[in-house]
Amino acid sequence: MKTSVILNQENLGSVLSNVKAPTYDRDKVTTSIVHIGVGNFHRSHEAYYTNELMEHFGVLDCGICGIGLLDYDRKIYNILKDQDGLYTLMIKELDGTYTAKVIGSIVEFIFAPENPFAVIEKIAHPDIKIVSLTITEGGYNLNEATGKFDFSNPVIIEDMKNPMSPKSVFGYLTQALKLRMERGVGGITIQSCDNIQGNGDVAKKALTNYVKEAAPELLSWIEENVSFPNAMVDRITPVTVAADKEILKEEFLIEDQWPVVCEPFIQWVIEDDFKAGRPAWEKVGAQFVENVVPFENMKLRLLNAGHSLLGMLGALHGYNTIDEAANDPDFEQFLKDFMDVEVTPTLGDLGDINLDKYKKSLIDRFQNIYIKDLISRICLESSAKIPIFLLPTLKQQLRNDGEITRAAFVVAAWCKYNDGVDENGNTYEIKDAMSDTLIRAAALSHKDPIAFLKIEAVFGELVNNKRFVETFTNTLNMLRINSVKLCVQKINSSSTSV
């Protein structure tokens, strides 16, 4: 009887034949990509594409050096160090079976708190062509309402005082780019892989705002030598749970301390604007386009907003996973109507994209009973998500005098969610950088319904829009006296505003 093997480079040849493992020589891989924020999504997406390029086309000059900036990153750093950068991607097929693939594209990892100078030197190295980012929506340090860089952030204040011992991504990038400028190393691309509309533009705005104060002499060099392509990224990647590791050990005989589980679907649409060249990711399915905006709008306003919708409604009802909420007939109809009636009119000309087919695929993906994406994961840091995923639809519909009932209801559900208890009396933690503000505003909304809308950093001027305030107030009042299911049923049965 075969025994399981501990995943590392030495044992790679011992994995079962039904596990796809790198056949390329990892010793010959050279690093040209630095990635900041090595989480599950990066490992299911960019690192996966890069591994496929190495495996199927023998391109070995696009290795990835992972960077962990936060103390929280110590765990993934230690695990990948133990496993020589290897990890298992467990692709959960629609029939519930797994396809296991060992990914080998991460060939270096630096834990910044232990060695900040190594990070700066790595980004400044002539071989590095791309610095990619998955630092979450809130990681760009921009006030959602004003769009301004938040210089009051204690981490930013510290970086301004001690520039050679940075803590923030902007502090590290600034010092590394200064070295590239001083050494005449040449240009580089900063590539956001976060779920933000115009993510490249956002990355540029955040960095240049920081540089204006921290190193103004660097601004003109950045303008000439650094590109920030926008991109749309997509692959549902839930939190890894203990059961996933057990299945990997029992069915595939691999002991992996932190495998990654994801759905089969994957998409990456990127503006082809790279200052120092790039991997030929198009050979393995990425799309390079001149304008990514239509793809961004479609994905953020349908998939990501759909996730938030199901998360908020599902959390109030007491569901634990997205598939439970998506397979609820009432919530499914509400989601379909939200997509068709409120989002679709805001998307404009999508060219050859079959929008009906895309929306149908989203429902199928949400309803995949084998993914078990936790509602708690979808709801965390909603103060950074809702303004990006949902509010653009709401604002555009207000400008066009379009339907807003469902979007407003989701905002009301988010308000009620911040009470911290579902309809069955079960409590949950509000995990959000703005949790104190959200919880206080939600509490005040019991007496003053618009108290929640007065959170300027989230809603900006929306509190002054009479139609939105009225719709929000009506739906919140309805939620306060009825179950979320009953409210949804009422909205589903009517094609007009509440």
C-alpha cells in the first residue's frame, strides 16, 4: 500500500501519476516577477497561468518571487519555504471530483518584516520586469468617498518618517524604484490583480500620491518608466479548510500544509501595456486587449456584486455558504432580477460578449455545491467591496432614472448585517477595517434610518439623493419587521420600486 509523501522538491518525483506535477527544471527558472500578497487567489490565478506557461511552452524566465509584507504572512512564508515553493492546486470540478496539480512557478519568497532591504533590492534587480499585487481592495489606501490617498494611516505616517524601514507596499515600491532610477536599471510594470475597477489606474494613483510627498524627485521617472495596466481577474477561490487537506492526503497521497481549492473557471483580461516585456500568458488563455473597461464592469458589477448580494442576504437568513444562498429559489430569482433589471442597463456595448450566457454561467458557478465558498469570507471587508462592486451600478441607475430597489435593498441588508446577529439569533463577528464605524452606524439606524448612509468614506454624497434615501429607508424598515426571505419574496413579486 502506497503511503503519502510530504510535498517538496525532493519528493516531487514520487507523487501519483494522477497528479500533474512540474516536469520543467525548476533549478533553471529565473525570476522576473515579484508578487506582493501571496494568498490563495494569487496561487490559483497568476501563479497558475505562469506555471502553465513553463510546463507547456518551456518558458523559464518568468519565475515568481513572493513577498510577504505583513506579520500575518509569516505562515505562508514558512510553509512555502518548507515545501520549496510548491503547493497543490485542487480544482473542484462541477461533478464534485478534484483535479490535483502541483504548481512550481513560485521559486523564491521573502518575508519583509525579517529582511526589508532584501525586498527593496529584489524589486530593484535588473531581471525584475513586473511587480504584481494582490493587496485587497482596501490595500490601496484611498478614501472611497473622496478618492484621496489617506496620509493619516499610521503605517503611512511611519513610512514617511522612516523611509528606509518601510512597512507599506508604497514605501517598499518607492525605495525600490528610487534604486532603479539611480542605477539606470530601466522600466518596470506594476500590475494590480485586485478586484477593483481600473485597478492599474488605482495603483498608479495611490503610488504617485504617496511619492509626491515621500520622494517627489521620483515622479517624472515613474511617469516615463513605469506602466500600470488595468486588468480583470476571475476565479472563485474559497478558503482552504482541513477537509481539503485530508482529501488531498487520502485520495492523492500528498501532504500539503496549505493547498489551494478553486473552481475550473478562470479568466484574465489585461491591457497590453508592459514597460519591460511580459510573459506570453496569452498562450495559456489570458486575453490581452486595448481596453479592459467593458470586461471589468461586467465582472465587478455582476460576479462580485452578486457575491456580495448573496453574502448579505445569506448571512441574515443563517446560511453558511454561497451555494446555499444561490440555490435558494427566492434568492436566486432576486439575483437574476438584480442582474437583468439593474446591472445590465449600466454595462453599455460589450461587443461580442454573450451577456446572457455569462450571467447564466455566474448562477451556475454560485450554485456549485462542491465549492462551499464561505459567506463569512464574502462578507469580510465589505466597506472596501460595496463601494466598488455595488455602488457604481446604483449611482448610474440613479443618473439614468433606472430601477434601484434591489441594490438599495442590499445596502439595507448590509446595514442590518452589521447588527452582528442573524435571524436565528446566531451571532457573528464583523470583520472589517471600519467595523467600529459600521457597527455604531447600524445601531444608530434603529432610530435614525439614514445614520448608516452618513458614513461618508463609503457613501459620499449618496446620503443627499432623495430617491435613494427613500428607497433605502423603505427597504430597511421592511427588513426590521420582516425576515429577509419575506422581503425578497415581496420584491420578487413586484416589478416596481418598494
